[in-house]
Amino acid sequence: MPPIIEFTAPPLPHYIVSGSAVIPVGGKHPSRQNIGAFDLLVVEHGRLFIGEEGRDYEVTAGHALILRPDCYHYALEGCREDTLHHWLHFQLMGDWRVVEDEAYRHCGCSMTDKDVPGSISLPPFTATSYIVPLPQYTKLAQPQKIITLLNELVELNRNLHLDSVRLRQQALFQDVIVELSASSAPAGLPPQSACAEKAASYLREHSCESFSAQKLGESINFHPVYIARCMQKVFGCSPAVYLQRLRIEQAKLLLLQTDLTIERIAEQVGFNQAAYFTACFSKTEGMSPRKYRQRFTWNNE
């Protein structure tokens, strides 16, 4: 199976240039190596025959192939019919890696401890990273939508001297990335990931309510012990710890965005006792809720 390209965002991928071309019968896609940018190919009609790193691809209508910037890609044979394809060069400005498709679908997600709410104390309103998967070769979920976006990108090239147009191109390109990523979604999550996701959704929806492992299990139809095992594997913590971290994150926003008392904030996010809230907050953030609020107050008393 073709591999998955995973990248960490932010920063978001950066659009460079794009276009479209018809390759006639017998024509070939050019062979290149180490071009320094990803090359997205989307076939509208016809087919391309391309190889990369020992993998052979027959890219037919409605399919997309991403050629890597650090590899050698080459034509396997000429086109058997006139082939209209769209191409787009882009760069991943942050970290990225290649994961074999089977490994990706087996684990179901790329969660690490840094993705767990509150696992790292960060300044308020800090952009936290997340993982985006892109299939290197895939049948597009909505090929016409991507083709329309690619055509719009090319149309904007005539006004590239305007900064506003460049910004518009970057925004359109992010829509392309979203569509590509959606095409990589497996038909169903692995059982452990599905259980953990259901539990996390339930805890977010009922974060202000008293926590009960039994009630959680009854609500999502899994045994509490299995839920705990799944959440530990996917999120790196138990349901109770996940909920506590979520509540702390909610409390941080209230401390900054409102003038509510510490006692009232504790109550709103689901803590029954203000003293226990203060103890949990201090353990997670390294300071009391009051000190946290004072850090961002103009007249720091």
C-alpha cells in the first residue's frame, strides 16, 4: 500500500506554483530527483505511469499522487492516451515524515503526550501543534472539488504582483490540503482508537459533570477498564486525568477572559471544591490560579 506523508502544523504547508498540461500519447512525465519541493499530480482524464523509490504508480482519472522532494521519480512508460493533469509544487515548512499505510491504519492516530490537553504548561492562546496525514497516492474523495480549486489557483497567477492575491492562493491551497487529507481517512478507526475518541468526546461534552467511570462506560457501551486502557494508549492518560487536564485548560481561559472569582471558575469547570481546584491547577501549571491571572494583569499586585 502507498505510504502516508504526515506533517506537523503549524506551520501550514506553503504553496509555490501550479499549472496544468496535456501530455499526448507517448509523452512522459519528466524524471527528476531532489527538486526540493513536493509535487502534487492530479489526473483529470487519461493516466500517468510514474515510479518513485521502487514503487510504481498508475495515476488514473480522479486520483492524486504526491512526489517527494528528496527522492528520484521517473516515467515508467509513455501515456497511452492524451492525459490532462494538474500539477502543484508546495513545501512543508515544519516537521514531516513518511509512514507506511498499514502502520498508519493500525495505530489509527499519531497522538503523543504533547497533544493531551494540559500535559504541557503553555502561555495562554498558544498555537498547539497537530498532525495532518496526506496519502502519497489516493483516489480522491471529491476529485472535481480539488480540480476546481487547482484551476482557481492558476487563474490567480495573472495578478501575482498583488500581495492580496498571494494570500488568497495560500488560503485556496489549504483547502486543497484539507481535501487531500480527507481522502486518507480510513473507513473506520481501529477499535482502541474508536473507543478512546468516543470517551474523549463524551468527557468534553460532560466536562462540568461529576466523573464516574461506570457512567462513562454505560454511555459509550464499553467496559470502564477497556476505556481506561484505550485512552492510555491513545492519549497517554486515564479518563480521569484527561478530564482534569481539560478542566484546567477551560479554567485558564476563564481566568484570562473573565473577572469571575476563583471559586466561581472552579464551579463552572466542574470542581466541587475551590481548594481542590487550586491544588490541581497549581500542580499542573506550577502556580496558583490567582498567580496565573496576575501574570497577565496590567497592575500586577
